[in-house]
Amino acid sequence: MATDIIIAADLWEGDDECVITAWLAIDGANVAEGALIAEIMTAKVQYEIVAPATGILSIAKAQDDVAQKGDVIGSIS
């Protein structure tokens, strides 16, 4: 069963969109739970996204894509 990588609703205040500035692991890579896998930016503040589980990364939104709180940007299976 896959575990979604979701932009947390409480990561920043307000309803601003964010941009995925970097994926630090490639699609199909094995990642460990807690590993830094992506960076996003909103209102000139950068946030780190860590893997919520161990497994194979599947990227759903590419670098430079816009996302909102609650969006699924990838999954780990």
C-alpha cells in the first residue's frame, strides 16, 4: 500500500500556494522514512519535506510545479 506525500495543512499560516523548488531524490529511488526528499517555497520561506515511510518514491508533481496545502506531491510504496 502506498503512502502519500502530502503538503501539511499546518506547515505555514495562510492559504498561499507553494512551489516545489527541488526534489532531492529521483523518481523510483529507494528512500528511508525521515529522509529529506524535497524542498518547497512559499512567501520566500523554504520548507523541507521528509519521507513519511520507507520504500520507492513516485513523484506526482515535478520541480517548479505549484502546490497547495493538502496536495499530494508524490507517494512511497
